[in-house]
Amino acid sequence: MIRLITSVFAFISGSTILAIAAGFIVGTITQPYAVLSLYLGFVIALRALLSTKEMNFEFKINELSIWSKLTFLCLSLYCFRTFLWLIFKFGDDVRVLSPNNLGDMALHINFIEHIAKSPPFWLDNTYFVGDKIRYPLGIDLFNSLFVMNGVDLFKSLKWVGLICSMLAGFMLYVWGGTFTLAGFLFNGGLAGFKFFDGLVFYDYQKDLAWKSLPLAVLVTQRAMLYSLPVGLLLLSSWRQRYALSQNLISENKNNLTLPLWLEILFFSSMPIFHFHTFIFLSLLLGWFFVISSKIRTHFIKLFMFSLPIAIFFVLLLTNNFKASSIIHFKFGWMQEKENFFFFWLNNFGIFLPLVFILVGKLFYSRKEKSFKKPIAPSEIIVIPGFILLILFFNLMLAPWEWDNVKVILWAYILLLPYIWSEVVSKLNKIQISAICFVMFFSGFICLFGGFPEPNGYRLYQYSTVSELNTVLREKNINIRDRFASFPTFNHPLLLIGRKVVIGYPGWLWTHGYKSQIKEEKLKKLMMGDENWLGYVKDLEVKYIFWGDMENREYKDSKKPWESQFTLIASGPWGKIFEARQ
């Protein structure tokens, strides 16, 4: 199983990197290059399968405990329910199952549809005029390779999501057993105990900072479908390399060490899939380099061979480091003015007290033995896990502090296996049951109460978007051209992969874009301000779109373009004016 997982993600990573390389060499990704990228990615996957013959992880279903089987059942129910109904048609509506996923799904559809139409490389930002894309869209680019080859977009999204989420769950089990898998599925604090007020399944954590990770991260942040399992593959490999180098475990046990070339492939490609995970893994790689004197040569090789590709992607996503910094200190994460004890206990429950017990126990144990002895496998993970947990409770990596969940969850996952092995498992059965109940009950209730509407939430009207897509294709409107339209997450233009002046302002803010000036110019243009023609040129507008959203939001507009520009298309969806007299 572990070899199959490695091969699947080698296929995803290899195909994506090769497609990006083709895009830069040729100037775009067309259907033949998409086929070639997938074919060569499959060759890389076969090579991964052959070169990991020594990797193994014993997994016998009939030997699992009843609690392990129930946890895997919950994982399966969550994954199948979430991803088979990730996006679906309901009459003429296209809907998503999760209310958390409306804005994110629209963004991912835009990226996939845009890439599938073969725009010039590197991609212009479809959400913000005058900029290149600075979003790690690796998993969306991978999906677009299938869409270019005739695979239905919805099926592509569903099956990539389902397969990757199931494999991510298995890697959580590989990393830390049932306790760690349950810790991810059922993370939470005390909010879910409100269930006993009315016995209603509901996502009681949705308004907290530490939300349900499966609902608020895995289903919305598609990059985590790749970065979570691949990050755990790398961590498992690094941990075992260290343990073997110190003769702390037998070589006859599970072998999780990856060949060097696969570590290079996974680590170097991580920035284009998930930047937060790359930052976290880089910090851990530095820690392993410093602490692992016997295998330091391995980490030097990994770093040196990964560096060129990783730096290339970092430069790409930061616009050659010209993007303004969004890193800042904010002590206490999202505590704001809440009571200290209430905030942390309500969000994290007994997790944080158990972390401090774990750290104290390991420190006391080392003090009794000797500080000069080699660091144990547990300590080599717990020490950086604890430090990074505290660090990212205070150092924000984005304007929206909640985004730090993307790195906090890694510190959380690092510590869970050792909370079990060093603290919880040492107790008697009654104490273990009590701790597991307090840790996981809230998250369990919130996870299965997180889909309050069985018929989902409306994202857009299928016939309107489909007809608009057909019209633009028949009119041969170039994918390079940009539209002026009302900025919102589910505008029909965005859902067919087109470029607009301003996409969704909320998303732009969370990613550090300073869009206020351009938003104001766009509004003046759409209202028919006396300098509207100047704004058309300034905002690189080739077409003005006027539909129901624009009629509603700019109802007092003078619409001077109706007499000065050419009406090139109209329908139930609206009108398109070309910016020429």
C-alpha cells in the first residue's frame, strides 16, 4: 500500500512539473503536451513503484482494533460523502455540498478552466489585472491536464479529491496510528459538547478559530490533497532515516525510507502545490540537518538537488520576491479580546495541556538520563513540533490570521503520535477512554454535522454559464483578453476560466493583494464616470460585460459604452461590448 501511495503522488508531481516545463518552453500547454506530461508522469510513477521495493508498512485489517476499524469507517464515510458530492448538478443549478467551499470551488474552477484553454505561460492573474498568478495551483494544473483531454471537470474534481483524501487518511495512520488519524478527523475543543443541549448534529466549531480540519481545510484547500500525504511521506522517511542512523530501531520493522530521488521530487515540487507546507517542511529539514550528524550528507544532497526547482517555484509565486511581505506578528493568534483560558480551551480542549505534559515528561526523562545522549526519535519530532506550534500561534504568514491553520495543523499532526505513545497509552483503560472522549467527541459531532443542507448550496446556474462559454468560443474571444465586470466569487466569466479586472475582493485581501485603488477605478468605469474611457485603458479592459449582477450592483450607471462601443454578443446571460468605437 505504501508503495502504491508513493507512486500515485509521484505521478501527480511528475506530470505537473513536466506540464509547467512544457508551458515555459513552448509558451503554453496545449492538449498534445498535456498528453505527453501525463504519459511521462505515468512512467515516473512506474519508476517509483520499482525503486521502492524495500518500502513496506504492515497493514492487516483483520488485526485492527475495533476503534481503528471504526475510525477508518468514519474516514471512508466522510471521504465518499464529501467528494462524490463535492460539486453536482441539481436541476439547472450547480451546487457544492459544503457551505465552506463556495468561494474556494469557484476559484479552483476558474484556474482549471483557464489553464485548459491554453493561455500564455506563466499565467496572468485571472482575478487581478496587471499581475501574474501568485497562487500555488499545482493540483489545479494537474486536474486541467485531464480536462484538456476530454475528462469532465466535475468528475475530475471528484475522483482526484476522493483518491487523494483516502490516501491522506492512510498516511495519517502510517505516521501516528489510529490516535493521529482520529485527531485529524475529529480535531476540536469543547464546542461540540453543545450537542447535549438538543441532540442535534451540527458544526458547532464553524465560528471558532480552530475549525474542523476535514471540513475547513481538506475539502476547501485542494492543495492539501497533495501536500498532506506527501508531507507525511517525507516526514516518515526523515524520521526513520534518523532512527536507523542512531541504531534506535530494527531495520526489520516497517521500512518507510524513500529513495533520495523521490524525496527530491516531492520536496522540490511542494511550493507549487502548497507554500505553507513547503515553509514548514523546510524548517524541519533544517532541524534534521543540524541534529543528524551521521546522515547529514543525505540532507545536504536533498537540499542541493531540490534547491534549483524549489527556488524557481518560490520566485514564480513571489514575483521574484517583489510581492509585498504579508508576514507579521500577532501574539495569541485569533484570541483577540477573549478570555485567555476560555479561548484556548474552547478551541483546543485538552490538546494543549497534553502537549505541555508531553514536553515536560520528555524533558524530565532526558534530565534523569543525560543530555549528552543521542536525541530519541520521539524527541526529534516533539522538540520542533512544540517550538513551531508556539511560533505559529504568534507569527502570521498571511493578512487573514486564520490562514495560519495551514501550518498550525502540521505542528498538531507532528505532536499527536507522541501524545499517544508517551502520555495517553501509559494510562489505564478508563483514563484512556476518558481522554479520547474529551479530545474527539466535539470534532466527531462537528464533522458529521457539517453538511446541514443535504441538497447543497447553489454555486451557479448551469445553462447560463454553459451558454456564455459557447458564445465566447464561437466569437473566438481570446483567452488573453480581460473583462470589466462586477467583482464577486461566482461571476459567470470566472466559472468559464476568463480573466476579469477584479475577481473576488475577499480572496484578494487574504492573499495580500492591495486592490482598493483598482476596485475604485472599476466601479467608476462601470458607473460611467466622466473618465471612464481612461479607466478602460488603465485597467487593460478589452470587453465590458453587463448581466444581472451588473444591473443590480450598478443600477444607476450611465452605460456610455452602449453608444460608443460595439455590442458583439447578447443573450439571457447579458451583453458583451468590445472596447472599440
